[in-house]
Amino acid sequence: MEQPPSPSTAPPQSEPPTLPYAIPAQRPTSGWRTAIGIISIVLAGLSILSALAALLQVIIMSLIPVPIPVPPVPASGPTTTVTAAVSFAPNLFNISYTARLLMIVVGVLDLLLGVLLLWAGIAMLRRQRVARVLHLRWAIAKLPVIALGVIAQHIYMNDLFSSMAATTPGSPALPGSISLISAIFGAVFSLAYPVFLLITLTRPSVRASIEGAISR
């Protein structure tokens, strides 16, 4: 009967192979950062398109003339033929200069902020630390623009409703409170995302998570 080999005569055990380089540690993934990045990119695209549409609308409505009939004027001389003339108003809906200027300013600011939010969203998806700062700057800058937009939309819609009532026979004049309520109602939805970012990205745990998992 064969005896088991002694430890001195036992064949050496092979060690597991090792790599000549160290395996880099995997970064912890976080779904909420991806969600914020995607939401920011989508909202930025919608904001840019909305700003361009608003600017185009104000420009078109300010340039299209409207024909205004002029009472007939008796012809001079022995003939009794009367002639009618037509003049054109430079502003189709009689929107005030202040309303148009405010709408243009708000549109340009929304366009710039849309580009900033797009940059912030892309930086968040790329795990760049600057993404948090960009989102906070966008949220802070968005708040006064929303307030200015409420004023601009209220004046603009009030002038629009008044001019439509004046140029359309039998059309009732809508109260100015309707345009104000509509502007405030839209501002409530616009405030949701900036307030969410200001609350979320300023929390110490979120800030530590971003600084620990996102590279420069």
C-alpha cells in the first residue's frame, strides 16, 4: 500500500496568475445623476425651442400690417364719383412697445439659460464635477427670469385680448385677471425644476456623493 507523499516531497501548488498592472476601481454608479442629466437635456431642448418660437411670434405679430378702411372721400371737380382708400396699421394686434420689448428680453434670456442647462445636463451625464455648479447657477438665474416672464406675459396677453375685442365686432373684452392667472399658473410649473435642483444639489450628502464619485 502506497504511503501519501510527505510534505517535503509533495509537488508545489501553483499560484493564481497575476496581472502586471492594477485593475482600476470601478466608480459607483448613481441613477439619480443620470436622471438629472437626462431631464436637464430634455428641458433644455424644450426651453430653446419655446424661446425661439416666442421670439418669432413677437416679431411676426409686430411686422404684419392690418388693412384699415378709410371713409370715402368725395372726388374733386365736376364729377360726383367718390373714392375709397385703405391704410395699413403697422401693428396687427396693437401690442404695446413695452409688452413686445419684455417678451423679447425674456425670450433671449430663456434661450441663453436653455443653452446653459443643456451644458449642465451633458456634464452631469459625463460625471463632471462642474455639472453641480452649472445646475445651481442655472436654477438661481432662472428664478428672476420666471418672475419677469409673468409680468411680460400678463402685459402681452392683456394687450392681445384688448386689441382682439376692439377689432372684432361683438367680441367680449376679457378681464385682465385671466392673463395674470394664466401667467402665474405657467410660472408654477416653471419653478418646479429650479426649486428641486436648489434643494437637492445643496444637501451635504448629495454634494459629498458628487465630489467623491465624479471626476473633474
